[in-house]
Amino acid sequence: MPPRISVVIPTYNRAELLRRTLDSLTDQTLPPDDFDVVVADDGSHDHTADVVTTYQNRLHLHYHHQPDHGRRVAHARNAGARLTTAPVLAFLDSGTLAGPDFTRAHADAHTTHPVLNLGYVHGYRPWDPTPGLADALTTRTPKQLHHDFQHHPGFRDIRHEPLAAVDFQPDRLPFPWLYAWGMNLSVRRTDFDAVGGFDERFTSWGTEDIELGYRLRRHGLATRFDLTAWAVEPPHDRDTGEMLAGAKRTMRQFLDQTHEPDVELVWAALERDDPLIAEAEHHALTAWTDRARTLDVRPEIEHHAADAGGPVCVIGCGDDIPDLPDGSVLIDFDADVLEKAAGPHERHHAIGLQVPLPDNAVQRVVVTSRLAGLWRTWGDVITAEAGRVGREAPRVVAEPLT
């Protein structure tokens, strides 16, 4: 019989950190025959293969090595997943230490209905390492670390506070997919395969995991946060500046590939170096969407597009569209309203924080009063985008609500 669960560990030149991870998997409460492990090597040049060999008799272990063609962690994870037949796939980073119930908890999470199961990661605080944890790692097991540090605020998962506020139920938050971190999560293989696994177009640090979480949510999976499937992330050298820069690059890539208002908000908040505003702005957008649903902006569009002399882009188009030149583009944050908008024009479900058009794509951009409720926070961003996309100065009707 196949194992209940497979643990896929991507790695690159982290042989000694990988050793710690594999060691933690030899001390699981789930019987050894009920799980296997895949080390998915993204082209290491160190002694990773030798480390793997030392665990061949202690774990049901597979090893995949791919050529070093740059950072291809998504490709490595997918390749690792294909090496095994278990019905549940768990993903654990090299260097991350699995708690003793890690495999059992992740396997049990999928027995009743399909979910995206996210495990707690103690000590993952790249910008604020847990005091004393690095030294303690040299002599203590994950279970001992958990016992000794569990009440230390610095040992908390960096996601702890927002999740604790909703009793660790991510689906009560606007963006549960933002908490899907590849260092500790699991999903049924059938669901992983149904959405195509990790997107291998991501080749910089970050976002390939939350983007998978986004697609799994759209696929219909609930998101569960599992306090029993915990792991420990040891402090180690990181270039946090490059991590942030990489996250911004890959978040923009995610936006370019997806272009939905929620992704726009997360991207824009990260660009402002204030990611915590994204959830508040989601609530503001939801409230304004309800309020603006019946707002008629047809007269505004007729007035400001009449003499354009070429295609226009209307940001906040509403559902009643006058005749517009060929090649015009309609944008609205309300999917229901956009669906009703008549005409042959290109449409995008978006706010307008990042318009999915090239520079100077249209003659004129009209920003209607349907954006008024978002203007105080995002007016400067939308105006800049309107100026980028249009060949002439934008016509902006929106202004902050008083």
C-alpha cells in the first residue's frame, strides 16, 4: 500500500540544514511505513547528496536532483511530488524542523474533506530572530524546543497575531491564501494536480506558495490552520532586504498573471511597505462596492470620452456604457456590474491601481466617480496609472468623499 502522506523538501546548497530537517522526520509519531520523504534538490553543489544517503536506511526516502539553472524551487517541488504516490502531499522547507506530530497531523487533516492545511511555524521571524533559539538548537530536539520556548513571544509564528484574532480560522480573513507558506503546508494530491501544482514561472524568492494557495481557494478548498502540525524554523543567515525586494518582484508577477482586485490591494500595500493595510482596504472596498453598485456614471463617460479621437479606457465604468470608439477598454472593481456592461470592449475586473495595459495604450483615460470611495487612499496611484496608459492627460471625475 502507498504511504498515507509524502513530505516534499526542496533544497539548494543547505546540506547541514537539511540534515536537521531529516533528523526531525525520524522522530515522528506516525509509523515510518505510513509516510515517505522526497528531497527535491534544485541543483546543489555541496554535499547534499551525501547527507541524503545517510538517511536512506532511516526513512523511506527519494532523492531528485535537477540541474542548477537558477532558483527553480517551484519546479523542484513539483518534480518531488511526482516521485511519490501518497494521496496527501506535505511541503516542508530544508532547515525547518518537523514537530513529532507533523506527519500524523497533516495526514489526519485530509481524512474527511479536502482542505489546504497550514501548519504553525515556531521561530519564523526573519526580521526579529528568537533570542536564544540558535544556541538551544545545538542540544535540544524540536519537542524540547517547543516545551522550553512555547511561552516566549519571540517564538511565535510571525502570522500568530492576525490568526489568533480569528481563532486560527484563516477563512474568516479577507486573504486566507496570504498565509499559505510553503515551509509547512499540505494538500490532497488530487487537488494539487487539479490546479497544476506550483507555478514554475516564479523564479525569484517568494509568492509561488501564496499563489498556489490563491488557486486552491478558487478551486473551492477551505483553508485550515493546524496548531498540531507545528514545526520550528531555526534562525539562519538571510538577506532580508533581498527577501523584501524579491517578494515585491514576484507579487507584481502574481498580479500580472491574475489581475483581480484582492491581488491588486495586496500588491499595492506591499509596494507601500505597509502590507498590513491590505485587509483594511479590502473591507473598505467591499463596503464601497455595495454603496456604489447603483451609481450611474454614463453621463460622465459620455462627456469626457466624446471628443477623444481614439480609444478610451474607463476606470470605474459601471454597467451602462455609451458608445465608445473601437479598441476602448472597460475596468471596474465590481464583477457583477462589469458583467452587465454592454458592448464589444475589452474588460478587466480591477480597481485601477495597476492597469493591465501597456504605456500609451489608449488616447484617453476617464476615471469616474465610482472610484470616489477609494480615492483618499489610492487616488494618487490611480491617477499615475491613468497617466501612464493614456496618451493625453487623464480626465478624473473621482474625488475624495467628504
